[in-house]
Amino acid sequence: MKAEIITVGTEILLGDILNTNCRYLSRELAAMGIEMYYQITVGDNEARLLSTLEESLNRSDIVICTGGLGPTEDDITKEVCAKYFGYDLVLHQPSLDAMME
């Protein structure tokens, strides 16, 4: 089984922060016997992320997206992935309530 990781974040591309998520995920996947073929970092840009998703999903069995999931305006991963797969994002109130406890 082939896997790859897409890390989203301009701050990672610019070297402002280390890509510790990718390191952790790669080790865990290897421990499960899943082969890592690619690790890609893409900035917070919708067009580039859509293109990267298309390429990744065409060549790998497992694609994991990490980063760009936070509360700031440039965090677009959820929205772009939902757009790619044709889904609308909706608030799941029970989950929000559980997090707020």
C-alpha cells in the first residue's frame, strides 16, 4: 500500500516552523508497514492545493492532509478538501458541545 502526506502551510514552506506532523505520521505509517512514497508541502493557496490533491490521489492509495486546519483566515485545508470531493462543510453541534465541555 502506497501513502503520501500533503502538508499545508506557507509557514512550513518558508521555514518558519518545522514539519513535525509529517515526521510523526511517516514513522507511524512505516511502523504499520505502509510505504511512504511522497511528502509534499504546499502553501495556503487553493489552486495549488487542488492540483496537489488531484496528483496525490491519482498515484497513492492513502493521502493524508495535515496543516492549514486552524482558525485563521489562511487555513483553507478543510474548505479546499470539501470542495475537491464535492461536500459542504456543516457544523456538527454534538461534537462542538463535547469540545466545549
